[in-house]
Amino acid sequence: MRAVIEINALRRWQRAIVAAFGVGGITVAAWGPRLPTLKVELGIDTATIGLLLGGVTVGAFVGFVVSTPVLHWLGSRRALTGALLIVAVGMTLLGIAVTLRSVSLVTVAFFAIGCASGLLDVLINVEGSAIEQLAGRTLMPRMHGAWSVGAAVGSGIGAACAALGITPQVQFFGEAVLIGVVALVSAPAIPPGRRGLVEEVKPDRMAKVRQWLRGWLDWRILLIGVVMLGVELGEGSANNWLTLAVRNGHGQTAAVAALFFTAFAIAEAAARIFGSPVVDRLGRVRTIRFTTALGVVGVILFILGHSPWVVLAGVLLWAVGVSMGFPLGMSAAAASGTNPAARVSVVASIGYLANLAGPPAIGFLAQAVGLDRALWLIAALFVAAFAVSGSLRPAAALHEAERATG
């Protein structure tokens, strides 16, 4: 990749990646608002929903694992475009599966969507990092904000479809077309090449494995991972369970429940888009402490609230609680020492695990104790993230604190 890229081309590239972030958000919000309807149409219980969502989890980890070889093989433009098109195919398959009322086909569709989403997530973060470096300014929080905007749009589509009586399968078919169009329109703006891959130095496979394993032995990286675990499980659980909890636990209609999730996505997007000055003023550590504390309050209000307005306030605070953990955790990991790629890979793995494996875990717990009680797990992990947020300090400041206490 050239060290210098023409400014208009850089802007087109940035717009294409922002669009891809937005599509990623639409994808993860596609089925969450329709889970109450899908549960009835498929004739399944809460534990089975958890198993189906487990297909997304397994697929996403497959996508994450194959992302580097796919990037080597296809290059950034073709890999990212292909990931978006596979998402579109998966959404189409999901619509067909719901039409046929086939639980097994729904599982296959969720696996395909998860695989493509995991691959897409890695690729857009690699592209976003490359754009940020070339632009010479902080852009990643706003790009992640585009993901949240996409989630708000996706949940808004779900809420509107539920209110208008549009079936989930028609919604999924429409979203598949939208995602496919975005993939084809955005592709020409993405420069060819293999961002994030060092061409000059090619360590052997075992050397790469050793570098990655060293990241898992770094206590600071693991503590950053705890922060990621707390906030990402909170986000993934909201994406998949919030509407069902509002519908069944708080007695709202499916359309109103979908609107509550839309409010969650909008609040998360706003916190990310407008949160950069807060981070600049407070720093990473205090920002995470502030947001996770609000997240704890939000989950408690959501679980215990009886008034719809109290529950809505809980939803909004819950959204703020999850908003900053991923972008700030990724930045902290990259700046925490040598070999930033391996460090980012470790915390990203933990974050993806929490975001994608959290919903099935909540599902199994909900089957045993009820969905509202299962959500206390989110509050507990917010508390854990608050407790270890000091790990996000810049490396120099952390070393100074260690010397002062040593």
C-alpha cells in the first residue's frame, strides 16, 4: 500500500468502510427485534433460541480464524466485498428457513451469517485502522458509531415491520438486497492490497503462534480483555435478548419492544459518535469507569423497573455502558507494547467471544432461572469491567504508577 493516498480517494475509501460498518450493525440487529415472532412461528422455547444463536457464535469464530488467510488470498477489496455478499446470502437463506419453518435451516443460515460477520468485523477494523493512520487523526470511535447507527436502523426496520404486520422473512429478504447493493457499490472505493499484513517480514507459522500466545500471557492484555468481556457481553445480549425481555418480562407489544431496542442502538451510536471529547477530557480509564457505572444502573433499572419509562431509562443507560469498551479497549491493546497486531488479536478474540457467545449463555441461564434474572450476569460483568479499567492507562502512565507503588 502506498504511504500517501490522494485525499479524495481516501475520503471515498473511508465512506465505503463506514458503510460497511453500518451494514454490520444492520446485520446484528436484523433478527433481535423479531425474536418474539420467530419464537412463535418456529414453535421453539428460549433454550432453543439460545442454541440457534450459538450458530452465529460458532460461525463468527470460524470467520475470525480464517480472516488472515482470506485477506492474504483475496486482498482487502475482494475479501470485504465477498464477506458482505455472504451476509446477504445468509439473510436470504434465513428468510427461506423461516418461510419453511425449518429450525435446522435457520441454524445453517445463522452459521453462514455469523461466519461472514466475523470475517467482516476483522476486515473493517483492519481497513479502519489503515485509514486512521493515513488520515493522521482518531477515526475509529466514529466508525464504530456507524456500526451502532446501522444497528439502530436495523432495529428500526424490525420495529416498523412488526408494527405494520410485515413478516420476518420479507424483512430479511429486503435487508439481503440492501446489503448486496452496498457491497457492490462500495467495492470500487476500497483500494486493492492487503492492509495489516507485513510483506517484508514473513515469520514462520510457529513464530506467529508464539507471538499470539505471548499476548495471552500478558496480564495487562488479559485485564483489558476483562473490560471487553463485560461490555461486549452486555452489547451482544442486548442485540439478541432485549426485545424478548421487554415483550415477555415487561408486557409490551412486539412493535414497542422493537422500538426499545431501537432506542438502545441510537443511544449507543450517540455515545460513540459524540464521546471523543469525553475521552480526550477524562482519559480512557475514567471514561470506562463512568460508562460501566451507568451500565450497571441501567441494567438494574431494566430488570426491576415496572414503569415503561423506568425500563426505557434503563435501556438508555445500558447502551451508554456498552458504548466505549470495544473501541477504547482495542486502542489500549494496540498501544500497550510491542507487536500490537498480536495484542489486538487477543482482546478482539475475548470481545468477540463475549459478544457472540454471551447470548446463547444468557439463553441457557434464562431457561433455568428466567430471562430477567439471567440479565443480572450483565450487571456483574459491568462491575468487573469497572474494577479492572485501570488496565486501559497508556503504557507510560502505567509504568510510572507501578514505580510509584513499588
